[in-house]
Amino acid sequence: MPQCENCQEQMLTMQLLNESHSSGHVIKEDSNSIKHLGKVKCFVCPKCGKVSLFLDDLSRLQKIP
């Protein structure tokens, strides 16, 4: 689990929800299609409230030109 960059506190794992109440996803829009890049992991610092978002799998992101 990551530590907060501001206060070095252990961050808490949270679930990111979008309007349809499902997990957040990252997509790349281009002229021909929408490419799904993976689920988003969300962490929140209990001390300062900083929010950090991370992709769960970077392999799809690295394949994009």
C-alpha cells in the first residue's frame, strides 16, 4: 500500500465509483475507437486527504503508441 507523498502516512484503499456505480475505468479515445486501459485503484490519506489514483495493469498502457 502506498504512503502519502505529503505526510508519509499509510494510505487507505478505497473504491472509485462512477455515475453507474461500478468501478472506475480508464479509456483512451481516438478517432476510430475507445480502448479500455484498465481499472483504477484509489488510495486516500487519512491524515491530509490526498487522493492517489493508479492503473491496476500498465501492460495495456505501454502498448499504446
